[in-house]
Amino acid sequence: MDDTWRRHGLRPHQIRQFKLSNDPRFAAKVRDIVGLYVNPPEHAVVLSVDEKSQIQALDRTQPGLPLKKGRCGTMSGEPLGSTTHDYKRNGTTTLFAAFNVLSGSVIGRCMQRQTHQEFIRFLNVVENQVPASKQVHVVLDNYATRKHPKVIEWLGRHERFTFHFTPTSASWINAVEGFFAKFTNRRLKRGVFHSIVALQVAIKRFVKQANENPQPFRWTKNPDEIIAAVRRGHQVLDSHH
């Protein structure tokens, strides 16, 4: 069976999804953000910012086993996609992260919530860690906390900061999502955390380890190809209505 799947390129265990953006400024935003990735301004840093919210401190009585030769991976009592009940929730935390596109380093902080107050607190952390001589270009999504009046006031007081908003339904263009994916797969997926403190310690350790061997971000996709693909997608959808 495996040989048949391989010969015909069949991968029934994989699912591909793509959500089309309806943002009227999609093309302009894509070109702006890709431009920052491939040709960043001089004397500036480009930070991709987002938060991973409601990270659960799950205490699993039987952690899942990873996939290995001759054995399938096992489930670990995770609340999503599992009917088992052998886990205990010990609370949640939210990880705010700023991924430096040029250096690959990460500024990370755990917060209790994801309101505009926590976002401003994180911006202050970033402000203190980025050298004062650098301009700061921040790529971030359109979540309401980014445009709260208090955040706008903060931005007005910090003129070296410039926000660049991703198109709606286009989180894939935000470079920090790659960091979050690694964090989820390597640390959270099969982790056992007896308390919020244990979870936060694990998060801080992961960020520290990532910064010991940072990997600069490399964007390779031509923005014109992305824009053309989205336009074709909308044409196909329109033809079915």
C-alpha cells in the first residue's frame, strides 16, 4: 500500500488549506511586508509580532509517544481531537513574541491575558531591548488590540516605531508564525506541565534555546505570484456563485 501511495504521490493523512483574503488592500500590504523581509531599511530592525493565546498547562497522566520506526505516534489525552480524559488543566498563559527577521532572535514574554494593556506592556519590553539608534518596523495582524486608542497613543509617543498590518486572513505572511509552529510541535504538543509556573519556565527555556542558535528568516516567494494566485482563487469562487 505504501508503495502505491508513493508512486502516485498520494498523502491521505495530509490536509492542505488556504483561506482567501478579502482585504481590498491585499496587494499593497503584501508588497509592503515582503519588501521589509527581502530589503529591510537601513539602520532599522524588522520585527514580526504576535501572541499565542490561551496556552494550557496540561498535566497528562499518560503523555503521548512520538512516532518512530515500527510504531505509530500515540495520543496523549489532549482536549482537541481526543476522547480520552486523562489530563488536568492547570490554567493558561499567553506568549507574546517579537521575531527579529534579520537576526532570527526572539523577544518573548508570558502574560496573563491578551488585552491592549498587555500588548502595550510588551511593546515597552521591545522598546527597552532594541537599541535606541534603530528604527523599528513591526509586522502584525489586525487584531483589535493593535488599534486600541491607547495603543495609538503609545505609537504617537514612540516615533521610531512603524506598524505594518498584514492583510486580513493572511497570518501566513507573518514570520513569527514559524516560531510558534516550532514551539507548538517541539515543546507543547507532548508536554506535561504540573502548573502555570512550570509551563512558563518551559516557555522561557524554549525562547532562550532559540536565541542560542538563531536562524534568520528568508522569504523566497515572489509577491506578484502570491497576488496572482489569490486573484485566481477569487475568480474560481466567483464562477461558482
